[in-house]
Amino acid sequence: IKNIAINSKLNEKILLKKGYKECERCGELFLGDWEICIKCRNELENEKLGRVKNLIEKNPVISYREVSKEIPEVTEREFYKARDQLAEDPTLFVSELIEQNNMKEAGEAAEKYALYRTGSREPYIVNKVREELLNRLTKFLKLRGKI
């Protein structure tokens, strides 16, 4: 065990000389120009996206400007990525409800999709996006022979 520890330290020194860095967050060695490794960067991004999603879930019509006041480091790309991810969840649920011929609940779930997708409470816009989703999924399910 002692030899393994010694060899590990030697390998670490060799890698550091070859340009590897030690992650400031987790201590793992990695190759790159950043201060933290890709694993830690992904974890931080996912945490930030989670905070953005929570804000959007509480207020589906919240704007990027309002979110950036709460979370200053969020980018516009991250804001819309969170909005898109939230819109994906109701899509699958709407599809299942259409298969079960439960169009009333499918319409309600599609409205949630429209709110997340557009960030608007404007009835015309929400209804248009809602109907587009219902039509698209219905056509798809008919083609697949599910309904």
C-alpha cells in the first residue's frame, strides 16, 4: 500500500509537469485552461439551472432580466435552456393523456407546456402553442398507431 501511495504521488507530479492542473473544487487532476474540472463545471451549471428552473416554475412568465437580478451569473442561453427543459416534461405527459383519450387533461398539460415554452400569459399565444402541440402529438401518435 505504501508503494502504491508513493507511485501515485510520483504520477501526480509527472502529470502536473505535463500541464495538468488540480481542480480547485474537488482536487482531481485535469487537462484544460479552466480553474475547475469539467465534472465540477457541469455540477455548478446543473445547480444554477436548477435555481433558474425553480424561479420559472414559481412564475412561468418571468423574464430573463428578472431572473438575472436573482441569479446574476446566469446567461440568456442558460435561461432559455432551463425554460426548454421545463417544457419537455409536460410534452411526454400530454402524449400519454392523448393516448388515453383524455383530451381535457391533455389540454391543461399542454397549456403548462405553452407557458414554459413562451413565457407569456397572452391567451392568443398560449392557445396557439397549446393547439400546435396537441395537433403535432396527435398526428404523431396516429402515425405510430397508438391512437
